[in-house]
Amino acid sequence: MYESPEQANNEGMSNLRAPQGDAGSARHFPADFLFGAATAAGQSDGAADDVALMSEIGLQAYRFSSSWARVCPSGGPPEPRHIDAYSRLVDELLSAGVMPWLTLYRGELPQPLAERGGWANRDTAHRFADYASGLHAALGDRVPVWLTLGEPWGPGGLDLAEGPAAPHHRLLAHGLAAEALREQDSEIRLGVTLNLTAALPADPRSAGDLDAARRVDAQFNRASLDPIFRASYPEDFLEDAAGIRLQQHVHAGDLEKIAQPIDLLGVNYYLGATASEPAGAPPTPGVGDPTRMPSPPLPWSPLTAIDWAVRPDGLRETLVQVEAEYTGPAHVELFVTENGAVTDDTVEPDGVVDDAERTAFLRAHLGAVLDAEATGVDVRGYFYCSLLDTAEAVQSAEGCSGLVHLDQSGRRTLKRSGSEYRHIIAARALSA
């Protein structure tokens, strides 16, 4: 996969290669494999104008997020005037033959609910179910796939600033919303997306580092997967988190609600990393715990522009583990719903946007999906994230993540990675 570990960090992702089968052969995706792209709520506002770009790339599906704060500014029922933009987007997608996938929550909480404690307040989970029901009443006749939320434990693990009850209440919100949506629509395709990781022990000979990797797996992966699929929290996670007394926030019947049947699971995978033993006694899980965020970066891996380690094989490992332990036994469809890289792109004088590193990242991770399938994992689709550069990235010097370049005037240009993705989709194959 890499030309040499010693050169990786110096050469960025230029030496990243897609895993291959026979030399010179193309590797084909299943006939029903779904190719898509994803964006977050803030990027969806003008997305109807970008449907033509989706068609140009050949996307079969587009995953976007609705903003709870915008749809329900009072924290109560949805306001129809705030749903209009999403309704127009859905109509544009369907007209172009692109399947809409809707994610209900990506971190935007109505201000009145935030002022009443946010996710630390158990009532927020019930208000989320009301929001889901109201939005489905407006869009459910046209949106076939509904995803409740992602990152129930937050992007960096447990944040004690919002209280230990918050992630449990987010999982409860998933269960309550899933139950409400299923009651409204027995034909709905319903799921959830989770940010998962595959952390390696920094030193596989160290018992402390091996345990640190276990702790990362417990909090980042199994603390969400187990409640959703098994109606329980992992015992080792509860022991690790004993200091925050999570169980006192778990009411009778909560875990059964969280484990509502789902049709699909979306895996969000961005980076590979290592886990190492914290100095001194293991701290209470929370802000600053070295076992929360996998660290330090893999010393032999390429890095993105924001120093995230690139390890495509971690995606393969994650998919294999998730199907073996969760989606396979439950007969739940498995998708990669987010995967992408922030890189420093170059705009050539002729307007061509050269993002060779993202192109290599895309090919390598699609190769990892094929590697997982070669071992028998039934991966149903892949969504690159994101379709478009964010406005914030355009204004900053932190790099961009989109397949489509967005300049300060709002002009859209398909990047080299977008062109490569178009060729892969058209061929339904990854060339050698």
C-alpha cells in the first residue's frame, strides 16, 4: 500500500496506493453497489443548485442533513416555511435520478432546548422524536432513507462539559425517533450513522498500550454499537467509565428503546491512529484523557492537511469487525456513509484543480471496501464526504475536503478527485 514507511510523512499521500488484485486488472463493485456523496446541514442550503454536479459525477445517492435548529427554531413542532428548502432539494434530486438520504441531526440544537440543558436534559430526546415525526410528515413521501443521528458520543469522545447523561440521551433520541418513524411509515428504510475507528496499540508489546486500544474501541465503537444492536452497554466500558456514573442516567426500558430494529448502519471512517497508555493511573474518561482520542499518529502513515493519519486498511478492519459482530447477525445493511480527506489543493493557471492526494485517498479507501468484500463482507455502498468544499474552508488556510472546488465567488469546479470518482462510478470498477 505504501512505497516505504520512512517516506510516507514526507511525501504526503502521493505514495498511497489502492489495494489491488491481479496486476493490471480492474476490481469490480457489485451490480447493486450504491455510489454517493454526503454533506452536512450548512452545506445543504444551496444544494439544489449542485444537483447538476451530482449528475455529472454520476452519483446515485446524496446524503444531506437537515438542521433541527432551523426546522424547529422554537424547539417545538417543525415550521413549514423552514422545510421548503429541503423539499425543493428533494424534488431536484428525484428529478435527476439521485436518491435522497436524510440525516436528522448533525449537531445543531434549537436554542430554546440548549438553554434548558441541551442533551443533558432527558426531555430533549423526546423533542427530537417529535422533530423527526414532523419532518417525515412533510418529506416522507419522497425521501426513502432516514438516518437519525451520528456521533452519539461526540466527535472527540465523552465531553464532561455537557454532562455524562448527554450521549445516553442522544442514543435514546435515536431509539425514540426510530420508533416514531416506524409507526408513521412501515415501509421506511431507517438507520443510524456512527463515527468508528480502528486504533492500534502504539506498542503491541505493551500491555498498557493494548489496554488503551481496547479503551478506545470501547468508547468510540462499542459504547454506541452495543446499545443499538444488543440493548446493553459493554461491561468493560462501564468499568472504564465508572467515575462518571453513567448507569444512574439509564432508566428502565431505555436500552430496549435504543435497540429499535434498524435497516441499515452507516460507518463514518476518516482516520487511523494509535492508542497509548496514559501516564500514571488511568484517568476518568473525559476531556484530556489520552485514550479518548487515538494518539499519537501512526509514524509511518501519510497525513492529511489537518494531520489526520491515513490508514485505509483501518476501514477494512472496521467493516469486517462490524459485520461479524453486529450487522451480519442482525441482518442489517452496511454502508460507508462518510469518508474523506482535507488536503491542500492546487488551482492550476488553466483552472484545473489538482488534488492528487485526495484522489489517492479516495482510490485507497474504495480499495479497502473491495478488500472487505473479498473476505465476504456485504458492503452496500460508499458516500464520499464531502461533495463540495465548505465556505469556511474557502475562507481559511486549513485545506478543503470536497470533490468540487468552491472559490470565493461561489464558482464550482470539478476537481481531479471528482473526475476520478466519476470514472470509477461509470465503470463500476477500480482500475489497477
